[in-house]
Amino acid sequence: MENNKRIRRMFFVLSILIIVAVIIYFYARVIGKSLDSGLPLTADIAKKIASRSAMSILGMTVSAALIAVVSLAFQTITENRILTPSMIGFDSVFMATQSVLVFLASRWAVSKHLFSNPYLNFLITTGMMMVISMLMYRIILRKNKNNIVFLLLFGLILSGMIRSFTNYIEVLLNPQEFQQLKAVTSVTITNMNTGIILLAAPVMLVLVFLFMRKSREYDVMLLSESNAKSLGVPYTKRLNTNLILIALAMAITTALIGPLTFLGLLAVNIARELFRTYKHSVLFIGSILIAILFLVLGQGIVELLRYATPVTVLIDLVGGVYMICLILKENKL
Amino acid sequence: MLNFKGEQTMIEIKNISQAYGNTQVLREVNLIIKEKRITALIGANGAGKSTLLNVAANLLEPCAGTVLLDGKDIKEMKSQDIAKRIAILKQTQHLNMRISVRDLVSFGRYPHSQGRLKDEDEQKIRQAIEYMNLKEIENKFIDELSGGQRQRAYIAMILAQDTKYIFLDEPLNNLDIKYSVEMMTILRKLVKELSKTVIIVMHDINFAAAYADDIVAMKGGQIMKEGAAQDIIDQTVLTEVFDHEFCIANVYGKKVCVYFPPEDKSAKGDAINE
């Protein structure tokens, strides 16, 4: 009971902090921009900047929520507390698929729409990510659940391999195709793919709901595969649905905001430290709030101080150090 | 075995075969598990005991054959329904979470409540905790407990699950002698007082001899011999099962296996008999 009160208070504090972060972000964008340029801030311009900032915040929220939820679910089904889908190279699959699609589109008339039609493109990319994540799980993850170092190494090699493959395809493209590709793959937090935000937001809500609905089942899965099965969790079935949902969510956030390697790791582990519970119903919400706070507050501060580097670089820096600490602690190398 | 409605109530293993890659682990195993008894699966390493247990509890899908649970094919049952009848506990694993004894035991109600605990569930949880003498430590975290206490907490979880069948995979591993004896005494109590059916994979044949009703001896993926414990604990049977010389002694009227070869070959093995 005492703990429940603490958790509720923590949710409250995090929400307040997020509101503060949003205010800072708006302030930095609207006031900061006009001070910078020395132009008078008319209501018209302010409105324009504000609506654009609101879109950015929505985009950050969607990505942060998806990454947080997916990372927690992934860590539970693979029985580890370090790896997240982005860390074993899920987003590099996105890049590779895009480059192949551009390449094909220019070679065969049939495949022209595969790249240019955003829906078709999204379907193919997500499908590709699903297939790869299934294969990866079947062949590697399942048998090496407790061998974090091996899995990290595997992820490093896989994403390196896929990246070189992407580079190779890029060399084959002509300059115009290359421009097309870069327009899709060079999205970052400051250069979001705003076209899909309104589509992604409701999908995010559905996905978060689907994950959270199974919170109690994830709790049971923490007990280990055999115990979960013994307690009647249809484990294999759940694994497959999970991998599909995870691939879908990863495809959305990568298309929206680009790769965010360490955000999930940070959000999920900080949520665990803060809430000191194993209950997924709490951890899901907690890590979503923390991920949103990180992105929005971080980006707000970065814009306020007029740094050229986006906050994702900082998150990766902090997240990388944190990951090394976690590995040293858990594996006692 | 038939219950009062005339339905079959038992576990029947039919022609089960299992292979990992090219290694055949189980070869057409047939077994009927008797109700309200402790059945011990014994055999050398790699004889297929754990695999058979996993297949019977639906943790592992066999390559061929069927498992009938109360007359129904286990493959056609919902996992949740199986979980209301069979509970299996594998060797204590490393837990990736910080959880109190009480919360762990509560997980046992998952097949019945799907995590939303009702009054009836709370009552079963309380009973299980009391039955396993965990009342004083119910708010402690699992990682603070000794090996024996931890094992008892897991058994309490299985009791809360309230299944007729309890499968245990080497529950005595990592337990010292005192806790091992305590564990087996508890299992005997479960059979006697709560009418549970316990199937247990064991390494120590002396524990099997002392506490099991029936013993199933396995070798090379097949059942070599099955029967009442007193009949299986026999020099010729065990020598064949384990490929090792045995000497059966009688201590306090119980059969005890001595498996150390005598240093002096001429010494008679039965010298310590009574």
C-alpha cells in the first residue's frame, strides 16, 4: 500500500516535469527563434512556430512511448535487462530495406510504387523487420538468453553487416535516387518525418494498449520460460505476437524520428530503479513517462542553449556509458 | 483409474519419442502415472528423465506420440486448463526480479485468476504460505532466502496453483541433506494430506528408495523397469540401469544402495546387512 502511494506520487511528479519540459521547449522555439533572428515576434509567426513545435512534441511523444514499451516487453521476453531492439540493430534493417527499395524502384517499373507509395513502403519495411526479428529470435536469442555479451556482439556484427550492405547499395544509386533515399533515412529529432505523425499517433495508442493489456502476463513471464508455461501462459504464441508488435513499433519510430539507440535502455532501467517493482502495469507507464521526459526536456534544453547537436546524441552518450556500467555490474566481467 | 463419474483421471504417456537434432532422447515411451503416489524417475545422465517430465507437462512438444491428461489429448487443451491440473517446477533458476515470497506464491493463482486476485485466491495463497511454514518470511524477498527456504517458496507457489499433479525436476539439487529430507517429507505430506500426485526426477537413488512409492528406471531414452520402489531397488535391476556395481544394504529396515566399489575386492558387499 505504501508503495502504491509512492508510485502514484512518482507518476504525478513525472507528469509535472513533462509539462515543464513542454513549456521550456515552446519557450525555446518561439521566443528563442525570434530573439535569434532579431525580427519582431508577430502573432502570426508565433502561431506558426508554435504549431510546428506542437507537431514535434507529438512526434517525440509517439516515438518515446513506442520505444519505452517495446524495450520493456523485449527485455521481458528475452529475459535480460540490458538489450533493447535498437541495440541489436533493428533500425539498421529499416535503413537497408529503404535503400533496396529505392534501388529496385529505379530498375524495374513494377516496383516503382514500392518506394514512393508511403503505405506500401511502410508495409514492406515492417514485414521485413518482422521476418528478420523472428529469424533472429529463433536462431540466436532463444538459445542465448543469459549470454548478454554474446548477444551484444552478435547485434554489433549484424548491424555492421547490414550497414555495409546499405552502403554498398547506396554506391549503386545515381545522385537523384540517393537524394530520395536520404530524404527518408536521414530523419532525426530536429528533422522529423512530419507526414506520418498523425497516422503514427493513433497506431501508437493501439500498440501501447495491446502491450499494457498483457501486463500481468509479462509479470508471469519474468519467472522464467518454464514457470510461465507451467502457469498456463501460451508462451510460443505470445512470443510470436510480441515479435510482430515489436517490429511494427520499431518500424514506426524509425520512420518517424530515426534511430534512438539507447533511449529504451535508459527509460526502462531508470523506471525499474525509481519504482522498485517488477509489475509491468507500473513499469510500462513509468518508462513511457521517463522516455518522453528525456526527449522533450533534453531537446528543450538543447534548443534553449542553442547547441547544434540534437539531444539524441547526448542520450546515446549517456546511454552508452550506462549500458557499460550495467554490463559490468550484471555480468561481473 | 476411474473417478465417480466414470471418467479417466490420470496421465497416460503413449508412444512418446523425442529427438534433439540427431540424438534420439526418448524412444516410444509408454507410461501410466499412478494417482496419489510419489513416482520417482531415475536413471543415468542423458537417460531422458527430464525430457520425459517436460513432455508430460507440456513444456516440450514431442516429435511423436501423445500425452493424455484425464483422458484428453494435452495438445488439444488450452494452456490455461492444463495449468489448472499440472504444475511443473524445474531446478531453481536465477530470478531476474526482486519479488517477495508472498508475491511469488500469488503467481500460483495466475491460471485461475489471470492476475486479478479474488477472495478465494487470497485464501489459497494464505493456506499455501501457512502449509509451507513461510508465514514469518512472507514479506522477505526471494533473493534474501536460503536455498531451502527458496525451494519451499516455490513449492508454495505450486500449492497455490492447486493442481492435482505436481512435477518436479531435480528439486534436491543445491539442497543440503537437512533440506533435502525436509523437502521429501513435505512431498510425502502433500500426497497423504492433500491427495496430490507427485512425479519427480531424482539423482540420488537413496532418496528415491526412501520416499517414493513407485520408481521408473530409465536408460537410453527407454523405460527399463517400473514398479514399486521396493522392487526396483534391487541389485540386478540397478546394476543394469546404471551400468555400475551396486550393493543393497538394509538399514533400519529400509533398503539403502551403496555404490562405492569396495577397496578390497574380496570383501563381501552384504557384510553390513543388519
